[in-house]
Amino acid sequence: MSSTDGVGPASTPYVAFADDDSWWAPGALQRAADLFGVRPRMGLLAARILVGSEIVLDPVCHQMGRSVLGRAADLPGPSLLGFLACAAMVRREAFCAVGGFEEVVRFPGKK
């Protein structure tokens, strides 16, 4: 089983991921899809992650925001070397073309 098994058959141009303890805030999926719609080069969007009862930005988001790869003018944020899959949306066509996530990204429930 690969990470493209659930994404390939999708009929939508974009696919969002979440864990059993994460979710996309109301309106966030549409906002992410809108960003993809106007940025044809973007293959993955790493969403903001808000945590705790205080609803604060996860420290990993601060790290990603300081990416050494910088920001391309045609993308909404910095280019990244890593991201949290539970807060990512991908362009389905690009995701499938590269064979999905690298094997290092684990999906504990897969067989």
C-alpha cells in the first residue's frame, strides 16, 4: 500500500490530509484550494497548526516560516524541506506523479 492509494482515485484536484486528532478549521479548505487555483506551480500547501486550549501557533510552524529555502514570488509562503502531513494539502496530479509521500512518512494504520 502506498500513500497514493487513497489519493489517486480522488476526483478532486486537491487532497487534504488530517490525523485522528487534527482537523481543518471552517473555511480553511476553500482558502487552501483558492491558493492552489492561482498558483499553478504549487504542489503542496503546509497549513498553520494551532494547538492547545490557548490555540497558539505550533513551534514547528515558526521553524518552517524561517526556511532557509526562502520565498519565491509566485508562492504564498516559504519553500520547505519538510512539513507535517496531518496539515498538508496537495495537488493530486503532482502528488501522484511523484509517487506520493516518501516512505519515511509513515501511516501506522496501513497494511
